[in-house]
Amino acid sequence: MHVSYDREADAAYIYIRDPGDRKGTVESIPLDDAPGIVVVDFDTDGCLFGIEVVDASKFLPTQLLVEQRSLTDDADINAVWARVMDALQAITRQTRTPVEAARELERLYVKVSRIQSALRPFVGLAAGWDYDPNRREETERTIVNAAESLRRELEM
């Protein structure tokens, strides 16, 4: 997934697939119930291609707009993202009931939330090591302790 952002127009385009993978003309469907202007684009095979968001700075995280890089550089993240997209496409194509797809999305959300909680102790530690040479030893001990704690928790 890749995001392009036009600051002047305050419009973002979230590419679900590589722009070079576009197959034929894209069908654009505005989401009437979405806040602001959101348009979902499908290629001629009916696959979700991308999402356009107008007034993007109001609805999307600033980091997403500033970084403008691939959000899924990791294979494991790609696998989870693919399951999210499959569930969304199942709803739009009506190959599964919306409730079944929503249950799958909820299961994924719970898994991702657990991972986020488990990794939270590591956030900022590397930056602290980089910026405060006087506390490097203490920071390294904190990282090791957090890793041991997480490992024990995951083994349970």
C-alpha cells in the first residue's frame, strides 16, 4: 500500500495495489455516508484499487500524509492487510454476508491490538539510546527486560 498526498488540494490517494498493476479503466464509487468526500476505485476485474480522500488532513493521520511511503513493508503486515482487504471485498462483492466479514475484521482487530499492546514497551527506547549516550546502559537493560517479559508472555 502506498499513499500520495497533494498538500495544496488536501487530497490523498491510498493505493491498495501498485499503480502499475491497474487493469483497465477504474470504476469510482463515492461513499455517500462517509464524512467528507471519499471515493473507492475498482479496476475492471472488480478488485479494489485505491481510495481517494478529499480534505485528507481532517480524516487521515498526519504521519500517513507526511511519510508518503509504503505502509506494508513487512510480509506479516502484508498478510494481515490482505485479510482485511479480502473481508472488505467480500462485503462489496457480496460473496460473504456483511456480518461474517465484520466478524473476521473484528478478529483481526483483536489480534493487531494484542500485538500493539505487547510492543508498546519498546516504543521510543531506540531513540532514547540514540539521543542520550549517558543512559545507554540503562536503556539496553530496559530493552532486554521488556523482551524477556514479552517472550514469557507469548510462551504462556
